[in-house]
Amino acid sequence: MKFNIALLAGDGIGPEVINEAVKVSDAIAKKFNHEIDWTPALTGACAIAAVGVPYPDETHEICMKADAVLFGAIGHPKYDNDPSAKVRPEQGLLLMRKKLGLFANVRPTFTFPSLIDNSPLKRERIEGTDLVFLRELTGGIYFGEKGRKDNGDTAFDNCVYTRAEVQRLAKKGFELAMTRSKKLCCVDKANVLETSRLWRETVQAMEKDYPEVEVSYEFVDAVAMRLVQWPNSYDVLITENLFGDILTDEASVISGSMGLMPSASVGEHTSLYEPIHGSYPQATGLNIANPLATILSAAMMFEDAFGLKAEAEAIRNVVNKSLEQGVVTEDLASKGSKAYKTSEVGDWLVLNL
Amino acid sequence: MKFNIALLAGDGIGPEVINEAVKVSDAIAKKFNHEIDWTPALTGACAIAAVGVPYPDETHEICMKADAVLFGAIGHPKYDNDPSAKVRPEQGLLLMRKKLGLFANVRPTFTFPSLIDNSPLKRERIEGTDLVFLRELTGGIYFGEKGRKDNGDTAFDNCVYTRAEVQRLAKKGFELAMTRSKKLCCVDKANVLETSRLWRETVQAMEKDYPEVEVSYEFVDAVAMRLVQWPNSYDVLITENLFGDILTDEASVISGSMGLMPSASVGEHTSLYEPIHGSYPQATGLNIANPLATILSAAMMFEDAFGLKAEAEAIRNVVNKSLEQGVVTEDLASKGSKAYKTSEVGDWLVLNL
Ligand SMILES: CC(C)[C@H](C(=O)O)[C@@H](O)C(=O)O
Ligand SMILES: CC(C)[C@H](C(=O)O)[C@@H](O)C(=O)O
């Protein structure tokens, strides 16, 4: 097969981790007789620096034409404590999600046996955790009307959802649950929010179409607790944009392997794969960042975007092997043992595929 | 001194835990020569059952006249999976907060040395944790305009904040930080929300009035992570209503002592003290619920509402003693040792004051 992949490296360590994912993907392609055409494009702070906007039209066109998008990370410290900056890297991210119609963010949290002791949780709490969040990504308070009144003294953000938006996200949730243990948890705040009541009633109405799926409804505050207490009691969770932002990040640290967690954003026009970690500015250019989350995101791309399960498994297997053999960057290296460089980890994976 | 306290026991285990808090408070009053007048009033599902509304006017008047309010818990399973119920216990809670002007919810999270192994976190992660959230409680998306359009197919919730609302909450945060380690963290989502940008710019403008306080600004998703990773890196945190709902609940479980965490809601007209746990319907009437969170809430009331530090300390000391000696309800009893009843714990505390 032949694929055309848009390559959005972004800022900070983005280019370094993307580089390793490209190496590994190319090696896999070679091994399985595929051909990949990579088309690099600008996004984030580097796009602002180059052309004044964080998600240029040219980048959008490249993504629209691609079979999939592989994304690094964006963000730059110069924007961090300046909430008033008019043009910001995050705007590019939001615009990209909206224009590409990436309405479902798929965020798995799972454990690696060899890394389980990195978790802040006790072993018996975290063992066996294997859950997936589906976060709605193009609606809610992120995209509602926002602004100021009263000479700037009053601010507002409107949270809006339509039944159709909830349905298309929930549909993905039910379908995913059917391929897993058939348990679906709808996370909302239906005791307070009207949008949550719309979520709950919409999901309730869909239950009859998936009679095998056991659906539970939990309030977001309760989930924030249970994720820490009994993460392995969850399987597939669906939720709206802002709750998803908070809960998926919370979930990502419980496994102790945040630097390894991949994600996908799927939608109307294409799908995008990215590590969940940020642009880690302090490490930029040092060749120390952990490339595994990006490499595992590429594995998700092979499996979900191209339907190539064996290729995905091959990547996951060699990643597991590197972890078991301690071929890891400094964030995972155990005391006293060698920390490999970003590029060395990539080289090792290619060699051992 | 003489106090007039409104007693809102509420639903589920509310009456049982409130009962023990009254016993202990009365004993403390006697010991320190105070007099307490308790005025019981209805709220929650029991108020709906009795008079059709969850926060009757009569209850409001009793609270307005009181020196403080001691609150149990509200909620009844019959409302849990019926988002369409027109009259709901939670409405009473929200109405009460609004009408009493309880704009600041004070939620400490701390550890008890004897209970540290109950935490889902590893000992080295949780040890030394002692943080306080100030959650804004009468604004934001909880109280903005909400409703439906398009024949019910579109739902919306508006999140609104004024500069004055942020200032009065932040002022409490700065003042609290001054009495502690002078570290204040403002939690927001200023990279996305206009209300968060108002929060951040308002707090930034107040920094000059508290030159000794070191202020940090963190995004809500980052805080959701760091609370699990390094809870002891936080001290005082301020945040808006919905973020506070999620994060304070997340924080409450990390200590492993959720059943012991007290809280206060302070405001314009009076202040209210309540355990953070819910109405625990399954345990209703069984005399097994842990009364310590309510008793520690009474201690907060003595200290903060009445300025009686010695009385508060006396309560905390005897609670610590009960924990050390294993005089605890079944949720805390170690395997093989006796679980005390709710009322037995209260009796023991009174006897050992
Ligand atoms: C950078 C920010 C706008 C973004 C979000 O809130 O969606 C990020 O936190 C994420 O989760 O991808
Ligand atoms: C019951 C509910 C309305 C309430 C809230 O969301 O404020 C509760 O979760 C709380 O934190 O006191």
C-alpha cells in the first residue's frame, strides 16, 4: 500500500520525537512492503514565527489531502504567562481540530508491566488498568461564544452541544465498547448542567441499539475520584470536551507512563495521531525526550487509519522489548543504568524490528 | 459564649453523622462553658418529601438568623438516574449557596499519620500533603443562563464571572496563603476560556497587594495531573466553581481519608460546615457511617466561625486519639479488628474529650 502522511512536528521536542517515529514507520513500511510519502507542514509557535498564524491554510490543505496526520507537540514558554497574547499556538490546535472535523479524541490509558512501579499509585490499585476515553473535541465550551461585557469586567464562555454532536461521539463509544468488554461509562454533570442532561438523555436513547453494552452514568467529580481509587474498574468512557481535557490528563499520570501514551483524534475528513505529552521546552534540542509515545501513536495510525494490525503489533512488540531491555531515555532509566538518547532509542527500535 | 447553630441534617446518613457532631459539640461547649442552641431545619430530599421544595424558605430564615450552619449531606437514589426530575435535592444545595451568599468553599486535604496506608498513592507521594482549595461557589457555569433551543436538540450553559467575584475569592486565597506557607496557585484554563483570562488578569493585578505571596498559575488539566503525582507540592489553590468541583473531589481521595475530610463554605451572611462525603444511601439507618468528617467540620466551625481555637484543637486531638487507638467505623477498621458503630465512636469521643 501507499500512504500520504502529513507530518506536523510542531514546537519544542516535537521535531525530535517525530523524527524517531518517521524512522520507525519507514522501517515498518519497508518490512511490510508499503510506501510512505511524508509531507511536512508548519503548526504552532514555529508557524507563528514563520508566517504569523499557528495553523496556516497551506498546512490545512496538506492535512486535508493526507491519509493521516502525524503530530508532535506545540507550545512555547513565551506564550505561557501572557494570557493576552493575540495570536497563540493553542489557537492553531483548536482551529485544526475544528477545520479537520476531529470530533473524537481517543485516549487510552494502559500499563506496561515493566513500568508499573513508576506509577504514583500502589501496584494493586493500578495493575490491570486498561481504559479508553473518548473525548468530544470540537464542541462545548471550547467553541461556544466567548467574550467580555461591562468594559471588560464581566467575562463569559458559552457551552453548547447539539444532540447530533453527542450522538456521533456516543456512537463511536458504543462501537468501541463492542470491541472491548462492552462496558461504557458516560461522564457528565447532569445534576447541574443542561448540556449534560442532553448528553445523558441522548446516550440513554441509544442504549436500545446496543443491547449488549452495559452503560453507566457517572458525575465528573465522582469519576475524578474513582480514576485514582480504582482505575481498573473502567473500560470505555465518553465525555464532553472540557471534562475530557481534565480527566484524560488525570488518567494519563496514574499509569506512571505518561511519556508513553499515544492518542488519536478521528473525524470527518482525516485522522490525527499524537503523543499526549506537551512540547517540553526545557528539553528542546537536547536529544533526551522520550519518543515512545509518538512511536506508539504511529502504531495506532497503522492500525486504525490504515487497517494494518500486524504492522501496529510489530511496533508495539519492539517497544515492549526496548522497555524490557532498558533501552530507554532518561525519564525511564532506572538509577545507575544508562539513559539512551532520543535518537538512540529510535535506532535501536529500527534495528530490532 | 452563646451560639445559635442551624442544624441541617439532610438525607441518608446525614442525620446519623450530624447526631454525633452535636454530641461532641455539646460536650465541648460544656467543657469550655459555652451554650449552644441548635435549630434543626429541613433540606434535600427529606424537604421535598415534607414540603415539596429542597430548600424551604423557613430553612433559609433559620440559617440567616444562625451564627453558623452545620450541614450533613443530601441526595437520594430516586433522583440519581432521572435527569428530568423537575424538583431535585441538589437544587436546594445550589439555592442555599446562592441565597446565603456562600461564595468560598474551603476544602482542606491533609493526611493522618495513622491512615496514610489507606491512600491509593504510595506513601512517599502522599506523605506531608497539606493543601487547601478555595473553590468559588456561587458563580460560573453553575449559575449562568442554561436551557434548550431547536425543539430541545441544542442545550447550552453559560459560564459567567465578574471581576468583583474573582477578587473576593482571590482575596480570601491571598489571606489564607499569608497564614500558611505564602504559596498560592491560581487554577484556570486561560489558554482557552475568556472567564479564565479574567481570573488570571484579576489575580495578577492583586499580586502587588500581597508582595510576600508567591503566586503560580496552572492550567486545570496540569493540576489534575500534579495532584496525583506530587500532591505535597501544593499549598493554597484558588479556582472557579466547576474546576473546584472536580479537583477538590480528586484531591479528597488521594489522602485515603475521604471519610474524614471537613469543609466550610463562607460568605456574606453566614458560614456553613459540612463533611465532603455524600449521603451514602446504602448505609442509611445502619449506624455504620463514619461521623469524623462531620465532627471535624464542627471543629472548623468552632475555630473559624467563633474564633475558638482551643475548642477546635480539643476536638481534633480526641479524633486523632480515636484513630490511633482504632476506635473507628468499619470503613477504617483494619482486618480482624473491631468496627465501632457510628454512635459508639461519638460516645467514645465525648468520654475522652
Ligand atoms: C493546549 C490546549 C488548548 C489543549 C486542550 O485543552 O484541548 C490541550 O490541553 C489538550 O488536551 O490537547
Ligand atoms: C451535588 C452537586 C450539585 C455539588 C456540586 O457540584 O457543587 C456537589 O458535587 C458538591 O461538590 O458539593
